[in-house]
Amino acid sequence: MPRAIVLNPADNVATLLDPGQAGEACVLQGERQGSLALLQDVPFGHKICIADTVAGETILKYGQVIGRASRAVRAGEHMHVHNIESARARGDLKKG
């Protein structure tokens, strides 16, 4: 059974401590306890969503903003560059 660590109670992602396969129950450790079903295969060290997230919502890891959801994401989904966009150095988003 794969494990994932939540580093801050405000986080909406957890980092996998073991690789996981779709359909497996993943045990949350650290600042949140419980488990959730993985919706995709997720490699070791990658992030999973631990709470349903709407497009544009802030993604928190270590209690810090690491980006925004580029689309709606369900709890148990792999979180990576395909569904998180950076919120740093985005001069293209500045107005005027």
C-alpha cells in the first residue's frame, strides 16, 4: 500500500513516499491522516491531490503556494505539470 506525506495542515497535495498504481489505497501520513484511492499511476516523489480542486485554485505544499490548478482535479489524481501551472515569474499574466 503506497504512502504519502502531508507536510502542512493547509496543503491540498501530498507527496508519495512509495510509487502507487491506479486503484490502490494510499495512506496519508504527517499533518493529515486517512487514505484515498489513487486515480492514476503515480511515481515515487510525485504529488497527489488530496481534496477536490477547481480550476484556478491555489495549490499548497509546505503551506506555501506552488502554483494553480490549470483544470479541475479530483482527490486521488496525480498532480504535476499537466494540471498545475506556475504562479511565479508569470509576467505574461500582468495587466497593463
